[in-house]
Amino acid sequence: MRCTAKDGANTVGFRRSLFLTTAIITLVTAIAGMRPASAQSVSGTGDLSPDATTIQTPDWTVGADLVVGNIATGTLDIQNGGTVTNDTGFIGYGGQGTVTVSGTDGGGNASTWTNNGDLVVGQDGNGTLNIGNGGQVSNAYGYIGVAAASQSDVTVSGHDGSGHASTWTNTGTLYVGDNGKASLAIQDGGIVNSALVVIGNNSDGNGTGTGMVAVTGRDIDQHASTLNITNQIYVGSGGIGNKLDILDGGLVNSGQASIGYGSGSEGTATVSGRDINGNASAWNAANNIYVGFSGSGTLNVADGAAVATSATGGGAASVYIGYTNGGTGTVNVSSSTGSVSSLTATDRIDVGYDGDGTMTVGKGGFVSVGTDVHIANGSTATGTLHLDGDATGRGVVETGSVIKGAGATAILDLNGGILRANRDEADFLNGFTALSVAAGGAWFDTNGHDIGIGTDFSGSSNFNKLGLGQLTLTGDSSGFTGASTVSAGTLAVNGVLGGNMLVDTGGRLVGTGGVGNVVNTGVVTPGYGNAMGTLTVQGDYVSTGGRLEIATVLGDDSSQTSRLAVNGTTSGVTHVSIINRGGPGAPTVEGIKIVEVTGASNGAFVLDSNYVFQGAPAVIAGAYAYRLYQGGVSTPLDGDWYLRSSLGGPGGPLYQPGVPVYEAYGSNLQSLNTLPTLQQRVGNRVWGPGANGDGNGIWGRAEGVHGRFNNAAVSATGLDQDIDTWKTQAGVDRVLVDSDTSGRLVAGVNVSYGEANSRINSAFGNGAVKTDGYGFGATLTWYGVTGFYVDGQTQLNRYGSDLNSELLGSLTHDNGGSGEAFSIEAGKRILFGEHVGITPQFQIVYSNLRFDHFVDPSGADVAAGRNDSLKTRWGVALDHQGAWEGGRSHIYGIANVSYEWLDGTRTLVAGTPIINADDRLWGELGLGASVSWRKDLTFYGEFSGNAPFRGFGNSYILKANFGLRTQF
């Protein structure tokens, strides 16, 4: 049956309406015998139930207002897919009205009540609206509890069997408690949508409007009970006792929110708990939240719930607590369930903007602030931030900084809660010049950031540094007498922090200020940033596995350095790491003082290094190594600790383990950069005075040399060096001038390749050098008919070398080098009879070489100094020549004396010259022979031994040379 109210005969003449009350009779019996038709009025003896299961009455369309409970009691049930459409709907219009919208029909169509105008629940009467099992209600503005005498309730609950939520949609504003008392319950997955919500309104000025909204739980499919608000929500626009409860996984999505909006109003919002599946109760505000705008507001976030602000388009929004002068706001964030409760402001939080604000963050509470927390911002404001906690849990406020405003009262109560940084900030407690730490202690978490605090702290509880990053204290906190702990990250004290200090494992204490007693199980680093300085322990220092890091410029006694100064006593073992700030290394006398102890120096400071010299660790700088000593050289009982690069006493400098290898490098190169004698190079070309000699030819030779160099005349590191060298050389000779009367001029070119391997032993460290080299040479020789000869040689060489230390490993690989060598030799063979001759001879050889500079593993720059040699050789050879059919022989013995005119090899290690020079005067004896067949093939060889005249036998050189020459 379709019932339509029109102009004409109405039961009440003041408006066009359909009234359903007990005073109106005969509707049900009249309907029973009617056919579908329009009517001007409908009367019934009881309740009206549009029901899709009753074929005649599936839908009602009321072309005017619909009143349920006009003066008396009325009930309207819309169920099983029934629909009602009208203009404005009233439930309890001066009477008692109840409307239930519930269920669906067999096709899944929801029971629906459509109000083309507003919907008023309780207009001077008491109204009840129940929307359940997927029922749908819509209207423009919604009112619950209009006028002081009204007590009205709306419940939106559950869903239908297909998962469609029961829904109430308000396209305008929803008033809950508009001068009357009202409640709205959204539960079991129900949904309420509205453009704007006012909870508790006092439009008539009598202060009786009280609204209560509860959004609780979820349905069995985990759909949250939800209140969606496009624009603002006001909890307490007027009146007192106004509440918004979001509980057990309920959800509110809103725009800007005000709690305690109007002057004299009172509002409380409580967001608390989670459902049985752990889904948090949540309030998402897409704009600012005002707690105590002009009235009194309270926001409670508890037991794992979440409240967050954001702005349209993903921007930032703030939380203001006590907004205007006269507004009072209170925010409490905590949890007793183990689940974290959170309040997030994407911009700032003001605790007392122009009014009075208090925020308490207790254990289990977490407050995240996008920018800063302001306390008592305006001149009329008061603000208090309580940070509470204990060992069972701590409240956390994560912010860029905390700023003290212009208000007379700004309180930051550090009582066991944690202040956590979300950015680098030089003035983290801006404006707080002094703070007393409460019993729960001050807890600062730098959270990977660098922050600074200039506040003077006092109190006797505890001070704690948490998280990665650095906290820098510059205030005078000598009035703090409690216990401080650096649990993680870095605490820099550039002011004073009194009391006892524990540097825990994973913590680091740095700075140039002063601290009280220190127990070090972590790291202590005097100085700040890249600047060196002194950190003063005003009491005792105890190490229980702790470390000390010292930055210093490793040089002489006057080197700039950081230092740990202990006014009390020291005990325990501290491992010391040295950070060299560009020091080149230098000899020391007293040493570089890094620890100064005024009291009893019972602690042991042990240097950390992979390099151990004579059982003690040492650190490397340039050419030098430094060990750590207790006591000065001139003040051995002072208890202080010094870095010294000397061996102690008159022992000279302490070199790093790479230096012996660098010292030997030049000698290894020189062993390949030498030139042979004429006899060693080509054997006999002329077999006697007046002989024609050999013509054009090619030749090749190989030599092997073993040299031992002990007790060198000059050695910076006192090294012993063994050098094994082999070299091959091949050349082509061509006769340029051939005169029977004057002699023969022969020119030649040659190439060579060789390898030299050194083994180095030194008290400072052993090592090895391997050098490969190749070269190109040219020769020019004059053979006179009288037995006189002059031979000139030049050689250009390129080298590649690997240097290794037994302690440091590879020092450099394939290091490039080059060298040149020049030789002039002259002699004359004098015959004694037909076969025997003696040949006095003289040779001068100049050799010069260099290598590419490199940086070794310790950071020292290694470069070639002057590496040249000028050596003269005076010799005499006694020989015997013989001949037979098809062949000739030449057998000789030779004695040489050689003298080195220059000063050996020089290597610069971080600018420090490292010099090595062998004895200048050496003697040599050798035996050799040449054998020629058929005048076109000659085999030649020589064995010799060299030794210095000083300390004969300490050093020697053994050499073998073999060659083959043929004519063409």
C-alpha cells in the first residue's frame, strides 16, 4: 500500500504531516480492506510497520513531514527491505517516538528511510532511532535531543548478511545534544556520515545541551564502527559533560576538531583500546585539533589507541592545547596494556597557545610532532608538559625541539619520560635556561640526530642519553648530583655535568668540558668534532673494558693533541686508539702527553695497534712508530701517559715496519742499474796486438749475482739485505772503422731484462722487494792496434717493483721506476812473451734512478730522494792466450779495487730522509775465459767475488757471467 499525505484533511492543522501516535486510531484495520490508493490522512490504533514481506505495504511515500510520537507515543518499524520517504522526519515531537530501520528483503535491498529534509530525534520529547542489520537512513541536517526537556538516543549497529553496514548519512550538520541530552552509539561496524558534527550545543543559552557519542568495536568481518565527518567536529560547542568515546577498535575520520569549543563549554574525547584482534581505536583529523579552544577540553589517548592530524593534500596540521585566553586544555597519552598509544601532530603541538594547557605523556604513550613543541606560547598562556615513566615503561615525545614561549609559566617536567629528536637541532630545549630533573630522571634519545642543549640541569636522580647520534651539553650542570648514563650514541660535554657518569657499552663520551666520576665500559674521546681538546674528569676514572680515543698530530713533543685529564685516581685497563690528524711523525724526547693524572695513577692504558715492536704495540706516523709510556723521561714518576717515537734511552728513533723496506728499495734498483765491464759484455774481440779481431756480430749474455749487505756504513734502520739478481742482455755490434794501422771502431746496440729480489731484516720489521726491469743500451768501442782500448756504454731502464712487509703486508704493487747508467772504460794489454799479457784498466760508472711516489698502508707518502752512484774501478788482468787448429782460448785472472764517490740511496718517508750507503772501498777477484771455434763462435764467462775492505766478510757479492758471440 502506498500512503501519501496531501493538502486537505490533516489530523493536526498546523502543517502537512503524517502523524503516528496512539491517539490516532483505525490505521491497521482500515489498511486491511483497502486497495492501493492515495490518502489525505492515515490513522492507526498502534504501531505501523512498512514491510516488504507484506505485499500491500512495501513502500511509503509521504509528501510532507513524518512525525513519530507526536505528543503521545509512536513507533515506526521499517524492516525487511521496506522504504519510507518523506520531507522532514521527527521522532518524539513532544511525545515518545521510536523508529527502527532494519534488515533487507530477499533480494538484498536494504530497509531505507529517506528524509528529503532534516531528521529530528527528540523535539521537545524523547526520541529513539535504531538502525541495524544493514538499515539505511539519510537526511540533510540531523538533530538528536532538541530542547532542554529532550532525552534522545540513536544507535547505528551491525550489517546485513551480505556485509552491508548499517548507515546513517547526514549531508549537513549532525547535532548531538542540541540544548537537550542526547547520545549516539555507533557499534558493531555501523557507519555514520556527516558534513559536520556538533556534540553538545547550547543555542538557547540555558547550558543544558549535552551530547555523548560512542564509536565502538568492529563487526565480525573486522569492519570498524565508523564516524566519517567531512568538515569540523565540535565536542562541547556548549554545555557540559559532552563526550566523544572511540573504543575497542572504533574509527573516527574528521576534519578540524575542537574539544571544549565554546566559552564555558566542556568536552572530553577518549580514544582507547583495541579490539580482540589488535586493531587500534583511531581518530584521524584532517586538520588541526583544538583541545580547550575557548572552553574546557580533555583528550585522552589510552591503551594502544591512535590520534593523528594531517592536512588536505598531505600537508601538516597541529594540536593546540588551551588555544584562546580563557581556554583550558588537557591531553593525556598513556597505556596500561603494553600496546603503545599515539598522538601525532604533523606540524606543531602547543601546550598553552594563549590559554592554559597541560599535556601528560605517561608510560606506553607516544607523541610525534612534525616540527616543535611550544610550551606557554603567548604572553597570556601557561603550559605544562609532563614526561613520565619508569622501568616498566616510558612516555615518549618525538619532536624537533621544545620551545619555551612568552608565557609566565612554562613547565617541562622531566620525570622518567623520553624526549626524542626527529631532526638535527642546535637548541633542542629552546629558552629553558635551567631545569630541575624530577625523580624519574631525564631521558634524551637523539634518534640518529645531532642536537644541542644549553640548559643548566640540577637534581639528584638520573640523566640518560639514548639512541644513535650526538647530544651536546654546553650548560653548567655542576648542580646535578645524580647518575648519568650514556647508553648509546654520543654525549658531548662542553660545559659541566656533575654527578657520576657511566659510559655504557655502545656509548661514547666526548667533549672539552668537565664531568664527575666516570666508569668507562664504552668509549671516551676528548675533544669535540674535528677540534682537539681536553676532557676533564673531576673525580675518579675507572675502566671496565673501556676505550680511550685520542686525536693527535703525531710529531715531536710540541704536537697538538687531545688529552684526558683526571683530577682523581685511575684504575682498570683502558685500551687506547690513536687518531693521527695529519702528523708526519718526528723524533720525540719526553713524548706527547695524552693522559694526565693528578691522583694515584693505578690504571693501565694500553695502546691498540696491529704493529708490535719488542712486545709493545706501536702506532705509525710517517717514518716513525710511537709507543705509549707511563711517566715522562725527566719525570718518570708523574703518572701521566706519553706517546714516544724513541726507543728509550739513547736508542734513537723508533721507525715503522715499512721503513727498512723503503731503505732497501734503492739498493735493489741499483743492482739492476749497473753496467758490466767490456770483457763481461762481449768477451775477447781482439786476440792480440795487430790482430784483425772479430767483425760484425751478435751476442748474448746472462749474469747472476748474489749480494749480502750487512753492517752497512750508513743504515737508518740497521738492516741486513740479501739481493739476488739475474739479468740477460743481447746485442748487435757493427764495425764502423777498420784500419790495419790505427785500429777498429765498433758500435752496438743491446736490450736487457732482469730481476732483483731483496730480503730485508731489521729490528723494526722484515720485508722483501721484487723488481723487474728492462732496458735499451748503446755501446761504442775503440780497439787500437797497440792493445789500447776505450769502451763507452749507456743504458736506459724501466722498472716495476713490489714491496712487502711481514707486519704490514703489501706496501705497494708494481711501483714504477726508471734509471740511466753511463760507463767509460780504458785499458791496454801489455805482452810478456808470446802468450801472456797483463792489462791495466780503469772504469768509471755513473748510475742514476728514481721511482714513483706512493702512499703506504699507514698513510705515509713514500718518494725517491737522490739515488745516484759514481763508482770508479781500477783493475789489472793477467791472461794467457792460446790457439789451435780451428780455435783460440783466453784465460785470465783479474783483481779490482772500486770506490763509491757518492752517498748511497735516499728515500723520503713522509718527508723524513731514510739513507743507506755501503762501504765505499771494495776489492774484487775474478777468473774468466773465452773460447772461440772456427773464428765465428765464441763462448765466454767470468766468476768473481767482491768484499769491502772494512769488516771483511760481513758483506760480499758473488757474480757469474756467461756469454756467447757469433760473427756474420
